[in-house]
Amino acid sequence: MSEPTQSTPSAPSVGQLAAKASSSAMWSVVGYGGQHVVRLVSNLILTRLLLTDDFGLMALVNVFVMGLHLFSDMGFGPAIVQNKREDPDFVNTIWTILVIRGFVLCSVALLLSAPYAAFYGQPDLVPLIRVASVSLVIDGFISTSIFTHERHLNLKRPIVLKVGVQLVSAIAMVIWAWFTRSVWSLVVGSIVHAIVLVALSHLWLPGHRSRFRLEPKAARYLFSFGSWIFLGTLAMFAANQLDRIILGRITDMATLGVYSIAIMLATAPAEALTGLTNAVLFPLYTRVHYSTTDLGKVFRTARWPVMVLGGWAAAGFIGGGETMVRLLYDSRYHDAGWMLQILSAGVWFGAVLGTTYGSVVLAIGRSDWIAVMSFSKVVGMAILVPLGFTFWGFPGAVIGLSASELFRYAATVLVAGRMGFNGRLDDLKFSLWIALSALAGWSAVAWLDQQGQTNVVLHTLVVFVVVTAFWVRPLRSLLGRVLRRESLFISEVELATEIL
């Protein structure tokens, strides 16, 4: 058999990369924003139909299913984006391994569901996990066209697809919850999400049609590239889900349910920006890496819009987290407010800043260091969470969880710096500006309280106006570039170093 054809990314001009990256960025922002709006609205409805304990139980179900998913992640999508090859043999091999993995994971879930439920003393987890694990089989059949579209920064159709799927699954959850008032509505939503996503990825996305194929050379590359991704996702799972595993043991399901609301809100902007980074900056960095353009210069400029949007959101959540929760949720969930404020500070360092470094490290093929970055947060959690819980109880544990993000950030900056990607000065400037603007927003609400003005809508409006006033200049710069249809990611370095 002849050697398979290899498709090498061309060396596009800076202008071509800029245009594609900016267009993809706008679609990514719209898409992830749309998904989170749908998620928030459905969550607001569901919290009025279900018990807080239901959200605690589902948090443990999600930890289990997501853990199985991440424990077997070999970097399937990044492998397609990062490798020079894009021929059918290569892509079909990855798809075939994905399908096999889905059946294996479902079988493991059926076996481990009972011991897992016994660990938490929650027998209701057994049937919930066994039904939810069906989504693992379904997800395995997803079309690789999603990854090839990301490779070429063609995000319009994948984004529209994901928003549509999110909306369909949200409607399914709400309808089921309306008639049953049962935690099963949350499980039904995950199954519907998997079915619709897989079906439309094959029927609606143009591109290569997946076929069963196992090419040894492609498989060897995947396991070589993915071995460090595997370790990285293990560490990432521990870093991002260990909080619910720990809190599920030291607190009741109702408190865990409230915490799950807080962490959902705290990570929503970061997840959207992480999606933007993975869908736009990672492919952009990869194509620049294979071209003659200076990747270090592109990195310094390209991360600036992510930092502006992430910093603005972090400042708003830190300064007005309690106000936001009181506005959106009933009194059962008000404790999520102070949790949101604490968690948002950690999310800024670990999820927003950390991701901007991690994407460029992965783009140059150093997946080994991704594991180091994630594992560092686990070390921080192992040290800080027990200390916090010992001295201050549950609030101390939440503080420890948030502070552990500093361990991940420190490791990330160290690794990226060794590879020539240094943005520490910008990180410091933005972090100080977040602290100042958040304090101003919080102080404005405190002053209103002292004046006897307790209207939560007024508080929310004041926080938004005060915090946004601090970010007008960079936000106006971003908006101006969008309106003028200029590049957001590849431009003069002076834009990246603009003083707030």
C-alpha cells in the first residue's frame, strides 16, 4: 500500500490569518455566549422546579461521567488540529478509536456505579449514572468534521450546531422537569444533547464522512501525542472536578447543589473564553507555528482581547456576585453569592490567564507540559483545601479551592516563559485593574445599603455601571476594531501592551 497523502497547512499571510481568526472569534463569542445564555435561562427555570438536593446529586453524576470521559481522553480533537495530516486514513482512525472508547467507557460506568454510590451513601446515584453513561456511547460517534472545521478556523456551522443542540436539550430538561419534578430531567437532557449533537454533526456539517479504519501509523501518532494529553486531562479532571468530589463527602447534597450553581456561574465566562481560545487561538497558533510568522509576537497580541473580556467579567463577578445571585435566584440559593465572588478570583488566574498560555504551548506540540500545568493545581488543592476546612470550615474550603488556582497559574507562567512566551507584566496590570474595579463596584453597593437603598435591581445596575466604567477604554478599543472589521488577534504589538 502506498504511503498516505499528507496535507500540510499552507503558510498563510498575516492578513489572511487575521481575517479568519477575527471572523472565527466573532462566531465563537456569539456561539459560546448563546450556549451560556440558554444554560443560564434553563437553570433559572429548573431551580424553581427541582430541589437543591437534585442539583447536588446531578453534580456527582456529572463528576463520574466526565471523569470517565477525561480519563480516556487522548487529545482526539487537538490531534486533528495540530497534526500536518488530514487524509481519510488519519481522520478515520481517530474516529474509530473514539467509537471503541465510548463502548468501553459505558461498560466501566455500569461496573463502577454501585461502588461510587456507596462511597457517598447515595443509592439513587446508581440508576442515574447507568442511564447517563449511555451518552458516552453516543458521543463516541460524533463526526470528526467538527474538528476539521476548527482546524481551518471555519466555525460558523459548528457554532450554530452547538447552540441549537444546547437549546433542544434545555427544552427537553424543562419539559421533563415540569411534568415530573424529578432529577431525571437533568439526565434526560444529557442524553438528548448527545443524540442531537451526533446526528447533526453527520447530517448537517459538510466535510469528510467518517468510516471505520485503523491505520497503525495514525494510531501510533495518536497514542504518542495523546499520552501526555491523557495525563494532562487526568490532572485537569482532578483540578476542575475534585472540588465536588471533596465537598460531596464533607457536606450535604443541598449545600453541594448551591455550590454547583456558584461554580457554574463563576466558570461561565471562563468557559466561553476557553472555548474561544481553543477554537480560535489554538488553531491560529498552530498555523503560525508552521509558517514563518513570529509566534511570540502573535501570542503577545492575540491574548489581549481574551484578557480584556475575561478581566471585565471577573471584576463584575467579584464585585457583584452576591447581588447577581439575589437578583436571579430565590433565597435557597443566596449562599452561592459569596461563593461566586471567591471562586471568580481563582478562575481569572487559572482558567482565563492559564488558558492563554496553555494554548500556545500545545500548539507547538508540547502536550507534556499541559499535564504539569494542571497537576500543579491539584497540589495546591491538596495543601490549601484541608487547611481552609480545618480553620474556617466550608467557607475555608471554598477559599482553598480558589487559591489553588494560583499554583496552576505559577506553573503555567514558568513553563511558557521557558519556551519564550512571557506575559507576566500584562497579567499583573490586568489583575490589579480587576481588584480596583471590583472593589469600586462592591463599595458602591455597600454605600447604597448604608443609605437604605436595598433594591436588588438598582444594586445590579450600579455594579455594572461602576465596573464597566473602569473598562471603557479597552472595551471601546475592542469594539472599535470589530466595527472597523480590523484584526482582533494579529496587529501591532502596541495594542497588546496598551495601558489600561
